[in-house]
Amino acid sequence: MATVQTKQDLGRIGLFGSLQQGESAPESDVDLLIEFVSGEESVDSFMAISLPYVST
């Protein structure tokens, strides 16, 4: 995550949900809260970090 954070001007990354609570199962997803640096284009930054991980 640190590499993505320095390249995309992220303010903070938070983990929540079952994984954070230690209650995840093999089929559980990962819930992330991403806060971008103030003044940056949030949608563009979000797409830049999301697209490499989207499966088609």
C-alpha cells in the first residue's frame, strides 16, 4: 500500500468490516476507506488506483 500511497496522493487508508474485526471468511471481501489529499481530483485518483485491480 505504501507504493500506491506515494504515487496517488492518498491521505489515509482505513480497513473496516469483517477483515478488520478478525471475523473474515474465505469468501469475504476487503473493505477499504480511502481519503485523498485535499485539493486533488478524487475521481481521477480513485480510478488510477482501482483500474489495475478490476477483473473483466
